[in-house]
Amino acid sequence: MTDTAQKVPVTPTRYPTTPEPSKWTGWIVFAAVMMAIVGGFQIIEGLTALFRHTYYVVGHDNLLVRVDYTTWGWVHLIMGLVLLGTGLGLLTGRLWARILGVAVAGLSAIVNLAFIAAYPIWSILVISLDVIVIYAITVHGKELRNV
């Protein structure tokens, strides 16, 4: 018997399952590293508020939110630990880290706005970094998981 069917060469078509990462992937790595660094700085700021009340410019009664520096120390310490962990999670491209990263960076900006009288230059610097982190996560966040 002869085979009358035509043999059509089959070439495998490869479709990319994930898009190629763009140049903006560096923004997410930057945001993750900045978030971890700001978390470390917040931890130091929290420990300073806990153990050295006289370090800050004004007394606790002149702050926007009138609580003592022990309370501020715990707030900054906990926020720093969450920022540090979220920054490390963001490096792995996790969705929970992107969501938590935006929330905790926004909360960090608000907390530092309330703390601005005690340490003005530092608070302005942290607020600026928080805004950059929020921008990088919201605009380019999903690109890191494709790397």
C-alpha cells in the first residue's frame, strides 16, 4: 500500500507564557530595596524613641499626635519590621507584598507626617521615599514576578 496523505512539516510554535520584563523592572527592585532600607531606618528610629527620649527636637506634647515617645517608638519599630519584611517579599514578586507594600508605605508616610515636628528632615526624606515606592509598585509592580 502506498500512503497518499500529504506530509506537512509541523514546526512547533512557541508562544511566550509571560511577557518579557521591561526596563522598568529596575524600579521594582529599587522600591523593594528602598522599602527594606526604610524599614531598617524605622527600626532604628523606633529604638531611639524607646531608649533616648531627649534625642528629638521637640517634646512629645508638641507633636501633632500627642503621645509619648515610647508609643512612637513602638509604632516605628513595628512599622519598620513590616516594611523590612514586605520589601523582602516584594523582591520575590509576590502579590501580597505589592498590596501590603502600597498600604504600609502609605501608612508610613502618614505616620512620618505626624512625626514631622520631632525630626523634620528625616520625616520629609522618608515621606519622599514612600511616595517613590508607591509609584514604583503601583505602576510597575507586576513586572518583577516575570523575571
